[in-house]
Amino acid sequence: MLRRILRYCIGLALFVNVLACSTDEQKVVGIWHTEFEAVPHLKSAFDVELRHDLFSDSWSGRFEIPESMAEGTLSGVKITDSKIFLDLGQGATFTGNLSKDKTEIGGLLNIPDRKPETLTLTKTDRWTSQRPARIDKENRALLKWSYQAPPVNSDGWKVGAMNMQNANSKVLHDLFENILKGKYHGLDAVLVAQNGRLLLDEYFYLGDRERIHSLQSCTKSVTSLLIGIAQDDGLIQNLDAPLTAFFPSYKNSVKEKSPQPTLRNALTMSAGLDWHEDIPYTDPKNDAVLMNQSKDMYQYVLDKNLDKKDKPGRKFEYNSGLSILLGGILSNVTGKPADKYAEQSLFKGLGIKKFAWTSMNNQVHTGGGLFLKPRDMLKIGQLILDKGKWNEKQIVPTSWITESTSFVLPINESSSDWGYGYQWWRGVFRVKDKVFPVIYAAGYGGQMLYIVPDLNLSILTLHHNASDVSGSHSLTWKDIEKSILPAFI
């Protein structure tokens, strides 16, 4: 009997101890939030969810930095007493301490190529990316949409007002009502300009008229404009020169290739390299991921062998590394980093004053690192429509606009409608029985700039949808055809 009582008492003590521990741990479990300057001029959320398995006494979790399109499972979580260590992957870590009352976590966020950030996280009830599409002053969700003409400001845009009595405007109205009800919960901005006037200027979730936004691979199309300006400045003489000619300092460290891929091959993504970017970016074998993690992105790309089944100029194969080399070429021929050259030769003429362009190991990421305000990005669309002019001033040569946005190579052999130019995509919109050729820039997670010359129309959509590979909560090509284009035909 005594033994039973002792066993019972010991078991009860252990249970009480576990209960006490689990109560403390429950204070740590959940979503923690703070903000930091992810890139210059942009305050971004940093959200971390911590989970605890009581039976295995192990911790796990995930994180989101939505404005930077960064999210994922934590590679490692260690919590002992008041100390916390989080491994965010790719060399990024957070090391911190819990406050005594477990209401705050203070510590250092370490991201490669950045100074450590001192942060204080507090508990929140939801992810920043999952807040309502729009809220009022009392933080209540707004569910009704009504059209308002874009405001006039000092950015150079002429503005106009849509005719919402148009029979085709109802589908547009229904689209925005659905956005407010949460159907497209990753959508940040929808802008439309026609005939040189900004007509639609709508923001949701993390979008804001005055905030810069990640453009992801739309950056590539802006980089193409810079190549055209550099050529017009006499700094690039021959698009058919081999890529290695623009990287003399790498001459002795790069493998010889025959035939040599050229600058034109890089522009059209037809260099014929043994490159694998047609697999998920979560796959560690993805060459774009490996390049971004390398100490020297130019070296990584230049070192790639030719594909034994291919040769330069023969076919399109998506390759962000070639876009990175374009940034290196700009730096070498202009004597300035690509972002500085852009500021001087392109952005100044467009009235773009607020932007960020990320670098890795002092190499500007011309494949996906540009952040612009939405209205400023839409100017790129108007620039294409106006053959290189903005407000009557020639900024990019007309000949380059025509050449670079032309259909050069099909992106696959099954359709002649879809192709690629010099870092610009080509496709078609179909609305009822009408077909409209489209020039477009496309970026990871739903960043899209559509240019429809036949309608003198440009459309910009921006999202924070890093995980939405299926487009289930993004504004897709079909949505544009069905709900936006009809209102402007």
C-alpha cells in the first residue's frame, strides 16, 4: 500500500511539474511580431510562429517577412530557460531572450550582408499577411467598394476618371468586392493607365501608394531598359560580343566554352547553359538559389558549362543568372553599380525618387532585387507604350523599345502566342472574340506589369504571395481577361 501511495505521489508531482512547464511554454507558443527596415525606405513585418510538442518536448515553427517575399519553416528552434535561437535558413538567424513575464522577445536578427538588427517581438493574434484587405479607423474590415478617381500628386502622372456606368464595369466592381471579402488575400495593388492617364489606383493588404514594393523578376525588364540606355550612350558596341568580353577580370578563372554565349543570348535567355531553374525555389538544387548563396554571383554563372543537348541562341530557357550578368555588364561598362546607373539614367527622368535595389556581396541583384512605389512601376508600362518617352521627354531610345519588346523566341514549342524578347515576355489576352497582343514583365509571387499596345493600356498587379505557386489567391491572367480588360475596351 505504501509503495502505491509513493508511486501515486511521485506521478502526481511529475504531472504537476509537466503542467507547470506546459503552462510556461504556452506563453511562448503562438505568433510573435515586430517590424524592421528590410530594405531602405521599407518597414517590413517580421512574424514568427513558435510551436511546442509536449510529448517530444521539441520546438518548431515558421516565419514570414512578407514585404520581402520571404517565408518558410524554421530550420531550427532552440529554447532553453529564457534564451531563444531561431535558424531561418540560408545563414539568417535570430538570437534573443524572453522577458521575465514572457510578453516580449528581445534579440538580434542576423541576415547575411546586413548589419545585425536589434528587435523586440510581441505576441499577436494573426500573421501580418492575413489581416483584412482594408480596414477603417477602428480596425474593422471594409467589405464594400466604390470607385474613386486616383489622386493627383507630384509624381508626374496625369489622372482621369473611369466611366463606371459602362456595361462592362460591373465585373470590375464585382472583382473589387470579392477582393475586400478575402478572395485574393495576397493582393496588394491594382493600377491601370489608359491613353496616358492613371484611371485606377487601388491598394489592399500590405499595399500603399507611398510604400515601395518588391518587384521580384519584373526587375529583369527594368534592367533591359538600362542596357538599351547604355548602348545609346555608346558604352555597349555589340550585342553579339561574347559575355566574357564584358568580364575581363574573370578571364583566367572562367571555363572556356565553344561556341561562346553572347550578350544577346543573355538578353533572350538563350545562352544554352546547363542551368536548372525550372524546379521549385525551395529545392536546394535550384541554380538561382545556389547562385544567390554563392560568394560571387558572376563567377557562379560564368562557370556554368554549356548544356550538351543545346547551343547558344537556339532556344529559350529561363535563367536568372543571365539577368545577373546584365548587371555586371552595366557595372563594367558604366563604371557604376547598376542601381546608381539606373538612378541617373532612368529613374531621374521618370521622377522616381524613392526606391531600393538589393545587392549580394556588393553585386546588384538585377534579376529580382528592385523595389519601387506602385505608381512609379506603372510608369515603366507607360514608357513602353510611348516608345521610350515620359511626359514628352525621350528617356530610352525608341529603337530599343521596339527591339527589346519584340517576340524573339517562343518559350515553348507548343504555342506561337507566347514568347520572349530582351528580358520582356510576350503573350496574348483573349476577350470574347478579340485577341490582344501583350508585352509583360513577370515576377515571383504575382508581380505583373501588362502592356497592351492596341488599347494603349498598362495594368500593374502586386502581391505578397511567395507561397502561392498555383495562383489560388492571386489575381491571375484569366482574372485580368475576365474582370479588368472588358472595362477598358
